[in-house]
Amino acid sequence: GESVGLHLPTLSVQEGDNSIINCAYSNSASDYFIWYKQESGKGPQFIIDIRSNMDKRQGQRVTVLLNKTVKHLSLQIAATQPGDSAVYFCAENTGGYNKLIFGAGTRLAVHP
Amino acid sequence: DGGITQSPKYLFRKEGQNVTLSCEQNLNHDAMYWYRQDPGQGLRLIYYSQIVNDFQKGDIAEGYSVSREKKESFPLTVTSAQKNPTAFYLCASSKLQGGSYNEQFFGPGTRLTVL
């Protein structure tokens, strides 16, 4: 069935280091992917998205890489800051009605 | 300010009672969604609506009901038939543009606890 999963449930990094959060998806028909950040007790916030006709997209301090060959998605955060501490979700869209399938999430802990 | 509001932030319910969670958006988005989130897990889709007076079941619709009488509002009722309703409920909305996907914007969530 369709599923989105994550390789690492928890990631600990030092402040200032780069972070890489990985995500595997199983549906090769998925053509839109999105990363969300969720702080404790709050709703998810959009970080960055990418369509399947791209393999890389950059935002402010964030980069998303898409490898369709191995069905892998990653989120890179440059110069990680304490405010980046949160749970990060990847999601994929396989349907025409904008339905998203979410992974379980990765917790990012940034240490001073 | 444009955005999505959910109320209340915390809600307590006795077993056997129905309860309605509010979701309002002023983003002029056509589509609205309800998700459920359990501790340490991702979001699961309960219901979604692409247009007023129309909605579809998501992956876990049993024990829930919705209505979409206005574009801005998409209330969710958690009925007594929902066996394990304690969770964090998130509402979202998005544009609907033909042939194009659009990000979903989320509200702050309602934490429902069944006593």
C-alpha cells in the first residue's frame, strides 16, 4: 500500500551544524512532496515542497532533494539553530484532490 | 490577518457524548481537511471537502461527521461511535487549482480528551 516512512525517528545535532532528515516513500506514482515542521502542541508549518519533475529545490537555509530512482526524499537544514528543534514530517501526494499521506515524523533536537 | 482558526484549543468530553470541533479559514481556500494525530505519529486524514456542500471520507472517517455549509467553515463532530477519540485534531485548507498541487495550511489544533 501507499506509505511514507522515515529512516531516523530522532536526530540530535549541534547548533551550527547541518542537519539531514531522510524520508522514503513507496508509491512511485507520487508526484508532489512536501516537508512540514511541527513544534510541540502546534499545527504543522510548511517548509518547502518539490514536484516530481525536479530533483532539488532550495529555500532559505533549507534544501529538499528528491531521488525518484530509489524513492527517497531528504531535507537539509544549513547552520541548524535551536529554533529548528521540532518534529519534521514529509508527505506525498498521489491523488488529484490534493490528498497528502504523511510519514510518522523525525524529531530534530538541536544542542548548544 | 489571514489564517485558520480552530476552537477550542482544549476540549474534554465524557464517554458517550458527541462533541463538535470548529474550523474557520479566511484564506478563500476551496478545500478543507480534517486530520487526527496520535502521540508520536503522523497525521491521518478523517474527511476532506473540495467545495461547499460536498465532502468525502478520508482514511479514518468512522465515528466522525462533517458539514460544509459555508466556504469558510468545516466543523468536525466526534460522535460516541468513535471508540478512541482522545487525540490532537488538525484542520487544514488549500487552494484547488486544476492540475496543480498546493500546500495545505494548518490551524493550531484542538486537543480532545475523553474522560
